[in-house]
Amino acid sequence: MLKVNILAILVSGILMMLTGVGLYLFRAYVSDYIRFFLPIPPLAVAAYVFVFNMFKHYQGDLPAENGKVFSELFLSTLSAAVIFGLFTFFLIIIINVAKKHI
């Protein structure tokens, strides 16, 4: 698991760097469509934690079942998106109500 951990950290850093450079180079194209872009480092950390926990759960290997990785990834991404959406929605509502009373 130490090897998986070190590789996951290394690859996450490289992917963060490449994504940041790509977004910087294409910022004129991206900024027209995405006004509030989610920060890359927290998303990369979440991806690292997911991958590390998946390898840990399957004893350092990928699951033997075909499509299991994609179904785990899809369900995790879907649930995280729903939670993020609900959290953001309630945060907006609560702050909007609170600022009127403060």
C-alpha cells in the first residue's frame, strides 16, 4: 500500500499541474463558459483519497469484476455531486436569509 500511496500522491500532483497549466493556457476559452470554477487541489485530494481507499479495499489490486471500477467511480461521483449541490444550495439560502437579519 505504501507504493500505491506514493504513486497516487505523485500522479495527483502531476495531474494538478497539467490541469492548472491547461486551464491557464486556455483561460480565454474556459472563462466564457465556467464562471465559478471549482478549485483543483481539493478535487485532486478527493480523487487521491478515492483511489487510495479503493486500492486498500481491494487489497492493493483492481477488482476482478468487469466494470466494477467504473460503477464505483460513477456512484461516488454522483453522490458527491448531489451532496455538493445540496450543500451549496442550503449555504446560499442560509447566507441570504442571515445577511438580512444581521
